[in-house]
Amino acid sequence: MECSISRTNLNCISLGDPDTKKSVALLKQACLDSGFFYVVDHGISQELMDDVFAQSKKFFDLPINEKMELLRDEKNRGYTPMLDEILDPENQVNGDYKEGYYIGIEVPEDDPQANRPFYGPNQWPSDEVLPRWRKVMEQYHSEALRVAKSIARIIALALNLEEDFFDKPEMLGEPIATLRLLHYEGGQKTGHAFLPFSILLHKKHNEFCRLMFLFSSGKVSNPAKGVFGAGAHSDYGLITLLATDDVVGLQICKDRNAQPQVWEYVAPVKGGFIVNLGDMLERWSNCIFRSTLHRVVLDGRERHSIAFFVEPSHDCVVECLPTCKSESNPPKFPPITCSAYLSQRYEDTHADLTAYSSNKA
């Protein structure tokens, strides 16, 4: 059951503010309250932000057969079709009504590091089809990682740690950092162009029509019927930086155990980031800091967003921080490596790649 939905107020942290104590206090309160906050004055130009959105739109406007040629691989690099991901299987039907594109840290195929689960070469659209696309995305990836490290330093201070705690090589010195372009289709386009191509192959007429109806219905979310742009979930890693267009759609639930759950819209912030904490930071902080449920609810308008997920290195052991435990508050989670945790979460929420056509087209 759900109650009426309002708009939440979030703390806003300026990375250009010289008053570090003020930034730490604002961030700490946000992390205790909801795990969501705004970040502005981060140093990424509005020109680059606008360019990333424009280049993202150019990719998603391509024909489905061209996008499917870049279907995500076993390293989760590349295109994720509509309905590929299901984030809330208990309350969600069909999957998320969004398509995406994963871009990680570029590691050449012949580099020994490429044998690790989340490292390897990215998949890139050809320069003939999308000139400048790779250059823009790599520049943004680098800039977003710089911003994430700046935010992590404020988080460290808020947890009574040394400012450079998360800068260590085993943490953000060698991070798993993933840029994900996201597109939620609006009502003005036909739905079939964005369904997973394997589903469209060799379907009988009645089944094809049923899928068309399901997809068309997904352009407007219906929580009562389990239809969402993105199902309710918490993020997996350390922090997420989200840039969005001006279409409202993101909702958060500060208390996942409340009955009924209370969902609140998060307003977009032009040129800034909506930042939220991930499950690993909740584990590190022994649940003192919050990794909050959130989802995307569509109203029929097209929506674009750019998410940047930041996790520590593969071998980093995520365990309760010394400043977050005591005799009366012992560790709530066993230690786990970042790679093991992420691998399981991706496996739980994404479709098996064998479900798609082996030809990708």
C-alpha cells in the first residue's frame, strides 16, 4: 500500500564552499536522514553536461538493430535494452521500462587487469555513426570520478575518519566506476522499436501484440500494477552521482519498512547532481548512514538521465569501520569483497545474456 506522494527537500552541498565544517554537517545530516543530497559547484562545465545529454540522446535515437550490435557483454559494458533489468521482482512485472548504456574504466583486452569481472575494454559506437561520442563520454567519466572522490573526502570526515580514507589504492585509488546513460521513452514514439530484439524474433502474432501492449502501457508507470520506469531498489556501491533532465520521475522512500510506504519526488537540479549512498557505504557505516530505496515513475514524457556509480577496487574488503562499531553496536554484516558483492547484485537484477539473439541483431 502507498500513501499520497509529495516532494522532498534535500540538503545541498557546494563543493566550492571553503567552509568544510559546514559541508560535513550538511552531508552528515543528509546521510543520517535519507542518504540523498544535492551537490553543486562541482567544476564540470554546463557545456560538457549538456553535451553528454545530447550525445546520449543521439545513441538512443539509433535504430534498434544498431543498438543491439553493442549489446552489453559479460563485463557489463554496452547497451541494455528495454525490460533487460528487473530491480524489484517482488512488486514489479516485466522489468524496467528503460534502456541504458554502460561505460566503465577503459582497460585494454591484453592488460592482465582485464581478467577481473568489472574491468576490460568498453564497447563504443563507430565514429562514422556517432562522431565525438567516445571523446565526450570519456571526458565526462574522468570529470565525474574527480567529483566523486571530492564527495568521498567529505563523507570520510562525516564518519570521523581521515579525509583521505577513501583515496587509498584498495578503495578509490583503483575504483570500479561506471557511467550509465539512461533513457525512458515517452508516449510519442512507437514501443516496438525498443523492445529486446530477441523477444521480437520468431514470435507469433498474438504474443507479439501482447508484448506491444505491455510495452506501450509501460510508458506511464502504474505502481498498483507493478509497472515502473525503474523498480524500487537501493544502489550497490559507495555513492551514485545522478544528473537528470528537467522531467521529474525519481522518487525515494526514506523508511522501507513503513506500512504504507511513503514515496517522495526528488526535484531535478540544473547543472548539479543528485547524490545517494549505496549499500556498501551502509555496510561500512554499520547502517548509521542510509542506502535508501528509490525508483522511477513515468508520466508518459520522455526522460533522460546520466548515472555515475562509484565502487572501490575489486579486492577491497567492505567491513564495519572502526568509528561505527562499539560493544553496544557490533558489526551487522560479515566482511565481503567488493567484487563478490557487485557480481552477485548484477546477476540478481539483469537478464541472462543467453536470452538474447546470438547475432545481436
